[in-house]
Amino acid sequence: MCNLYTVRKLAAEVAAHFGVDEAPLIDVPIETTPRTPGLIVREQGVRRVLQALSWGFPRLSRDAQLKGEEPSPVNLVANLTSPMWDQLVVDPRYRCLIPVTHFAEPAGEPGSKTRTWFSVADKPIFAWAGFCRNTPEWGPVYAAMTTDSNAAVMPLNERMPVLLAPNEYERWLRGPIQDVIGFQFRPFPAERLTILETKDRWRSGRVLGFAPAPDLQMALL
């Protein structure tokens, strides 16, 4: 699953790329995994805002509720017709752009998996299509939409992020449900992805083999 990504940019750079008028005083997470903070861009009235939210909507099954268990995070949206999403995705108010510079997939055998990173060759920063809302359980959260993998990602994962180009941001944030469906079933060209294989263990916390930059510190909500 697409459960790890990073943004190797400063908040001001992210804000400038996405047309956010004022860059907030916010740290950029070194890496984002489910139930940790990640950046999103959403529309608030006529302007775009940059925020840090928790990655994953809370889901509590009836059995888990009877057992007194806590909700589990659902960070990926694969089936738009699911009752968890069908009412949400039609309303542009709940759409967001997820800033990304690289997303990762696990490679290798169970127990010794490593990080393989993907980026868009001609875009130092790009967007992952997402949804966000305020929840009673966890407050503001977001989830990211996936699609069938192209030939570059398929060897590691059958699903990959729905990636958006800058000229598609407006359509994602404001378009009708037909545009949302169209984005999910539009293949992203494999030749536009750059692949970086590493020996970093999947749970190592190492991003692209670099030491964390001093101004890229984990955001805390």
C-alpha cells in the first residue's frame, strides 16, 4: 500500500507552488505515515490555505466498538462508492491537494523490506489527490485517493497515488464528481516517474538516504 511519502521542501516553497497567499508558521514533516501529520492544501472561501492534519480517517467497526477498541486509520481511498466516501467525494468542500516530492513502496521479502522512492521527473513537487474533513474522533484528518499502478510501480504495488499536475489542481478542487472519477481512472505515464532504490529498511525513518535538514522537522499537532 502507498503508506509512506515525504516533502523535501520548506513550507514557504510548498505555499508558493500551490498558490497559498501566506505561508503559515508550520514545520514540514520529514516523512508521513498513517496517523502522523502531513500537509494539505485546501480552499477556504476564495483562497487556498496550507495546513498540517493527521493522515487517516477514523473507522470503527461494530465489532471493534463492542469490544471497546479504538478506531483504526483509513488513509487511502480506493472505492469511491464505499459508504465511507460516497457522500464525501461529491462535495468540493472536502477535497484537498496533498503536497509530495517522493512517495515510497516497500521492496524485498517480508521482514527485510527496503524503501524504493518514486518522484515525477519534471516536477520537483506535485500533488496527490485527497479528501479532508473534521471528525468527532480525531479532529481534522485527510485521506488520499489511489488508482491502478502503472508499469513503473506495479512490480511493488498494484495501487499507486492519483497524481495531479499543476494545471489540474483547479479541476480537482472545484470540478464535478465526473472529474473525480476521471482522475482515478486516468493512468499516470510510467516514463514520467523517477525510481530510486535504497537499502534503507522500510521502518528506518530514513528519507532518500539524506540526513534530515535542520529546518525540516516533524510537525506536531
